[in-house]
Amino acid sequence: MAWVYLVLAGIFECGWAIGLKYADGWTKLVPSVLTVISMTVSFWLLSAAMKTIPVGTAYAVWTGIGTVGVAILGMVLFGESRDIMRIICLLLIVSGIVGLKVFSPA
């Protein structure tokens, strides 16, 4: 169950990172509130996952999911670069996340 919590924490991390963009410096109420809720849920799920998953693994996977997710959402929502080297680098991050899951003792 800890890995489910960790993946969900990463998804909520994507939500709050994108939410920061929409909150526009905390000037828009609804996106700001949703961002704070997403932050809270993300941190709570991360802390729950860390009860059994080693801290280094959990944090690396959490940030990796957030990094890849936000990069993809940036491409889709904000027209950010879809350069092939950028895609390859994101795939390298994904391979690292998978490797941490496969080789984790938890």
C-alpha cells in the first residue's frame, strides 16, 4: 500500500506544481486554495509512504513522478518544448523511478 500512497503523492505533487502556475502568485483564490489542498495531500501521502519505504527511495520517486508529470503537463497545457532530447531525458528519469521500485527492499 505504501507504493500506492507514494504514486498518489507524486500525482498530487504535479497538481500543486501546476496549481502554482494557475494561482498566479497566490492572486487567484480558487487555484490558490486547490494548490494548498494538493500540497497538503501530497505531503501527507508522502509521509505515509515513508513509514515503510526508505526515505531516499521515497523522496527520489516522489520528486521523479512530479518532475516527469509536470514536464508532460507543461508540454500539454502551456506549449512547452517537445524536443526529442527533452523526451529522452524524461524517459531516463522514468527508468530511474522504475529501477528504484524494482530494487527497493520495501
